[in-house]
Amino acid sequence: MGRLQGKVAIITGALGGIGRADAVLFAREGARLVLTDVSDRGGQEFAASLGTEALFLSHDVASEEDWTRVVATAEERFGRLDVLVNNAGLILLGSVDKASYTDWRRVNAVNLDGVFLGCKHALPAIERAGGGSIVNISSIAAMLGQPFAAAYGASKAGVSGLTKSVAVQCRQKKNGVRCNSVHPDGVKTPMVVKVATGQGRCEPRRDRGDRAAQHALLRARGHRERGAVPCQ
Ligand SMILES: NC(=O)c1ccc[n+]([C@@H]2O[C@H](COP(=O)([O-])OP(=O)(O)OC[C@H]3O[C@@H](n4cnc5c(N)ncnc54)[C@H](O)[C@@H]3O)[C@@H](O)[C@H]2O)c1
């Protein structure tokens, strides 16, 4: 039996590098999936290829209206929601003195507001299911300074802080919901390739999308498996 057998999971940014790896792994472990992305290029085909019950929805994570629709669709289609993976994200390069305020706001709208909205709208649904898990994809940039991407680092640090607030709130409520953040580094995806080719300041070391997906799965499954992904 799969480690997510029968669970219903929303994965945002599911057409990107880490989101796809998450979807493939979650499907292999028996989850039923609501895959979302702001791009809908090949989304239906990807969902149909996974060999599990899965649907694709067009979804801008910065839109509260979209979140209402996505969570409602998950419950209507599958009767419950157990897991949310807040994976969608973007990076716009710029040091604090060079980045435009428009870019700062766009990065934070997607990376931080999007995670806030996801937690806000999914939490009641996961509570209705009797408990589950929220996995927020933060970044190593939450912990280290990234002078070439000030808005990105700030947004990911915000995700870490928000995750802790949600986790403590759920603990206090004893609602059976866990909330954890995952902090990848250097997974060779379209985002990192963009950074590497845009300014040459970030070298993707190797393709570790599968490892990032393993971490998301373990956080979705439960804290007892924490740290079970071996370092390479
Ligand atoms: N690749 C890495 O090394 C790395 C390191 C640290 C953190 N991360 C984080 O992992 C997550 C996935 O990144 P990735 O490397 O797979 O990048 P990616 O660019 O391959 O995928 C990101 C996906 O998010 C989607 N997206 C962007 N804006 C959106 C919006 N407004 N609404 C919905 N979807 C939107 C994109 O269409 C894309 O499919 C991101 O949150 C990223 O910050 C990645």
C-alpha cells in the first residue's frame, strides 16, 4: 500500500520542476491529486499520465478567488482534502538597491501571499477531513543571504515564519494538522536555469528534484519520518 494511499493532495506549481517530481511521487504512493499551475500548458495531459485519479486546474496562487475555487473543487471532486503542497514560486533577480518595487511586490505576492492564501483556505478543509498536512516549499534562501535576489530571499524567510505560526496554531488547536517547510537548494529546474543563465551567479549543482519531492512526501506523511532522506 502506498504511503499516501487514498489521501487527496493539492500541489501548486505542478508543471514546474519540483512540482512535477512531487506529483509523480505522490501518484506513485497512491495519492489522488489536484494539480494546479498559472501556466496550463500540458496540464491536463500531465494529470492524465500519472496513473492515479488526478485533475489539473488553472490557478494563480496570488488570487484569493482562485484559491476558493481550487479548494472547493478538491472537496467536490474527492470529498476531502488531506494535503496541500504550496510549491508554486518565482524568482526575479535584483539586489536591494537595484530591484524595482514592482518586482519586490510581484515576488512577494506569489511566494508569500500565495502561501498565506493557500494555508488560509486549505486549513479549514483539512480540518474537516480530520487532519492532514501542509507542506510549504521555502528555500535555503530563507536562511542564507542572496544579494542578487533580495525579494526572493525575503519572501522565502516569510514562508518559514508563516509555517511556524501555522504549525503552532494547529498544535494548540490539536486539530491533527501539521505544517512544515522544505528548504531546497540548487535543484536543476527551469527556475534555477533562468537564474544561472540570467546573471551567472547561481550554479545548479545537479538534478535533485527527486530528493526535494521525497522531502515533500515525508513532510506530508508525518513528522516521525523526519530526516529520512539521506544526504548525497
Ligand atoms: N530549484 C531550486 O533549486 C529551488 C531551491 C529553493 C526553493 N525552490 C522553490 O521550489 C519551488 C518550485 O520551484 P522550481 O525550481 O520547480 O521552479 P519552476 O520554475 O520549475 O516551477 C515553478 C512553477 O510555479 C509556477 N508558478 C509561478 N507563478 C505562479 C503563480 N502565480 N501561480 C501558480 N503557479 C505559479 C510556474 O508556472 C512553474 O510551473 C518554488 O517555490 C521555488 O522557490 C526551488
